[in-house]
Amino acid sequence: MEHNQNNWLQTNWIITQGAQRVFVELKFTLRDCNSLPGANDDERRNIRESQYSKIDTIAADESFTELDLGDRVMKLNTEVRDVGPLTKKGFYLAFQDLGACIALVSVRVFYKKCPFVVRNLALFPDTVTGADSSQLLEVSGTCVNNSVADELPRMHCSAEGEWLVPIGRCMCQAGHEEVNGSCQGW
């Protein structure tokens, strides 16, 4: 309830697992500060603002007052931001509140990938999307058993985690036929 608030919340170390771009989903409430009975003073940690790169300022679309609370109505806000390119093995996220009476309900950090798929008799592995939101990653496929490449099978993994533009294919070897994405002997 004091002026000039500068409150911080920092996550534990988050491992990127090879992701070059991650998404951060925040769910939070914004409450009328005048409806708070008092402030609590938890453990203070010395945060150096200069060690962080600011991603964005988030504003709430919905807020609630003490009257809403009496009716058990809490208005939840959801915002998603993408962060990248990431070049290290991990990172911390820190959230700064300058006195807006925000309650952070949940934080979800995730990345997107193109899932394992068999297309044109070629296996394409799980592939983490690229660092840029418009980037297509070209991925080479591996022919299924008892097949050979007619033209090197390739596909593109989109930033949204979808496989696009299949090129080339594998063909079943002599004495085998295609059955449900595999080459089976006669």
C-alpha cells in the first residue's frame, strides 16, 4: 500500500531443451488497489534490473473490485508472448510489478515442435521450430525399412509446429509393397 512499489518475482532456471524460441503464457488478475486491506512484506531479494532484457509491458483487460470479490467473481486475464532467439542452454524469467495490485495466477512456458511423422514412406523426427516466427526449417527424412529414396525426402517445419511442403519420396524395394506407411514383403 506504499507509493513507488517495485516488486519482483523470478522463476527457477528454465532449460531450453534445444528451443530457440519459447512462449510465455501468463494468467493473472488485476484488483482495485483500494480494495486491499493491507500489504504483506515477504522476503526481499536484491534484483538488478540491468541483468534482464525487457520483453513487454502487460496490461490487464479485466479488473475486479471488493464488490466482485464478495460475489466471488475474479476476472482472469491471459496474455501470451514469444521470446527469442534464445542462444543459451537456459534462462530465468522475472516479473516486475510497479504497484498495480496484480496477482499472478499461473505462468506456462512452452515451445513448439513438429511431431514425428511418416510421410511418403519417409520418417521425419520430432523437430523443434526455429527462432524466427516466419522461419521454415528444412528437415531430411529417412526411408522406412525395405525402401529407398527416389528423390531425397524433405519437409519443412513451420514456426507453428506444422509440417509443410513435402518434397521427394521413398519407394518400396522390389518384392515389397506399401501398406500403411511401411513396405511389406509379398
